[in-house]
Amino acid sequence: MDHAGLHVIDLTIVLWYVVILLVIGLSFSSQTKTESELFLAGRRLTWPAIGFSLFASNISSTTIIGLAAFGYTYGVAASNYEWMATLILILGIFFFFPYYIKQRITTVPEFLEKRYDAKVRKYVSVFTILLSVVIDIAASLYAGALIIQVFYPNVQIWQTCMFLAVIAGIYTAAGGLAAVVYTDILQSVLVLMGCFILFLAVLGQYGFSWENAVSHIDPKWMQMILPSSDKHLPWTGTLFGLPILGFYVWIINQYIVQRILAARSLAHARWGAILGAGLKLTILFLMVMPGVLAIPLFPDLDNPDKVFPTLMTSLLPPGVLGLMLAAMIAAIMSSLDSALNSASTLIVNDFLKPS
């Protein structure tokens, strides 16, 4: 056994994942010679790549840890943030994405300039870049550092942040959006597989019986729609607040929409969005329910954010723990590379290129 319960086999799996990630990402460097290839993968993305990349770029380690913590604290209502994305994506398929594809734009602010004026383009672009740096990149790096500290408490946060940023920066800069998207496919598979294994491990504590597991949970934690008196997510917030938030994230946020803009055709953009929407529906069971089912298993956690790492270290055997850790790093990388690529796209196309 290595530090804090991390076996050599776990470290080997994580290191192999990083190597494979770099190989896949750097393999696209020879194909990335033009601006279109760097920022939009030559507009050649097919629907499977778009769908998996939409899912991966939206699911970071902060999402996984946060949803489990929310489930542990408030129940399955945490999944409202996720299934609402499905409805918003369907809205985009019919009313927004066709216009984006028809205009052959590179950035969403570019589309807003066509609709309004250059001032709106600059404002939205600056706003999006700041959110990418301050929220997406910073949060992903910090969450990744916290996960590493679970196993190696003596490693400084800045060292982990630097390592993750350099790895993601290398293949993102070299291979552009194509490298981001195709590494996202690997990362999506790892995240889905890792979270599914953890869900099975938690369900195994109840004899793999769904009925037995649910019988140990207070019924109030199994309510999808909460009353209007709830302080955190009342039904009014689900009905009116989440769609507004989802509209920004899935319709006008360059961080997400860049994959749609890079689609081979409108049909590929639409089918990719449908696949991404379908993958979002799995989150209730793969990320929220482990937190809910952990309530009877670990009732005295002082910090809900510890529930996911606690489940990992307590229930997963060597080898599987390494796979789960690789999945968490994959979630970090998929968000980090997406944020880096989208921010660079906005800076170059909305500010540095001549009008």
C-alpha cells in the first residue's frame, strides 16, 4: 500500500491514463494547421464526438463531488440541475443551433454582433472569458488539487494545479478543438464507467437490492420537486430559475456551443445534442444517488463534500480505486481543456483578429 491507501496498481492506472491522454491529444497536432482546424476542428465533427464532448466538458470533478454532496444533503432534487439541460438542448436543436450552423460563425458573440452590434459582441465575449478563467478553470484546478490531497496530503495545491494545467495546455494548444473533443470521448467513457462502478459498490452495501436501499432512505430525500418553502431549490426555482441558467450554459456559452459550431452538418449537430442530452439523464443514478445512499452508511460526515472521496476510499478495492481516480482526473481535464480552448477562441476571434 502506498500513501493514504493508494496502491502501486492505482498509480500505474493513473499514469497510463495521462500518457494515453497526451498521445491522443498530440496526435492531432499534425492535422491542426489552419485557424478553422485549431478552433473548430475543421468543422468535421460527427454526432458521437459532439455528444460525448458536450457531456464531458460539462461534467467536471466539481460537478461530481458537488452533486454527490447535494444528494447527501438535500436528496435526489439535486438532479434537477441535470435533467433540465435535456430540455434546454432540445430547445437549442430546433430554435438556435440551425441559425448558428447557417451563419457559419466561430463564436457565439460573433452571432450576437450580427443580431445586435459590435458592443454586444465585445461585452459577451469579455464576460464569457472571465467566467471561463475565474470559475471553470480555477474551480477545476482547485477541485483536482483537493482530490489529489485525499491521497497525498503533503502535496501542495499549487503544485497539483500547475501539473494539471500544463498537461491540459500541452495537448489543447497542439491539437486544438479536435484534440479536446476526442480526448473528451475517452474522458466521458472513464467518468461514466467509474461512476457506474461506484454506484454498484454503494448499492452492494444494501445487498444490490434497490428496494432495500430505498427503504433505508428518508422519503423526503427521494422527492424530485421540493415545496416552495425550501430554502435551496423550491419548485419555483426549478421551473423558472434553472431554465434561465441552463439557457446561458447550453445555448450561448462558447465553452459548450463550440462543439455545435464545429459540426459537419446541422444533422450531426442535432444528433450530437440529443446524445449529450441523453447522457445527462444518467447523472441521477451515477452521481446523485451515491450521495443519497451514503446517508445511512456515513451519517456523521462533517462536510458533505467529503462524501464522494469517502465512498471512493472506503468501498473501492485497489485497481478499481485507480480507475475511479483516473475518472476524476478525466473530469478535471475535460472541463479544463474545454475552457482553455474556448477562451483562446474568443480572445483571437473577438479581439485580436481585424474586423
